[in-house]
Amino acid sequence: MNWRKSTYSGGGEGNTCVEIAELRSRIAVRDSKAPARAPLSFTPPAFTALVDHLKEHPWSEARLPG
């Protein structure tokens, strides 16, 4: 798979983001900090809906409890 990182990856080594790989009929998503773990996969319409939802309802670690 050809993984690519978000253009929004932060400073440092840019390893605190997700990576995506476009497959024939799916979009695979993995955590860049744990690339050996199994990725999630979505159909293109489901991935588009996920991205649209995240754009509309952003969150950050600052909002997580704890």
C-alpha cells in the first residue's frame, strides 16, 4: 500500500496524524504512531462523509477529559 500523511501533520517527524492509502474500492486509514496495527477501511462515500463530519465538528486533545 502507498500510505500518505495529511498535509496538516504537525512539526517534528509528523508522526502524530493519520495516514491514508487509496485502494481499488476502499480507503484505508491508520494511525501513524502505530503503523503495524490493522487499518480501518471505508468505502469512498463513507470516507467522504467521515471527513465532512470531522470538518463540521472538529475536536482536539484539549477537549478530551483527563
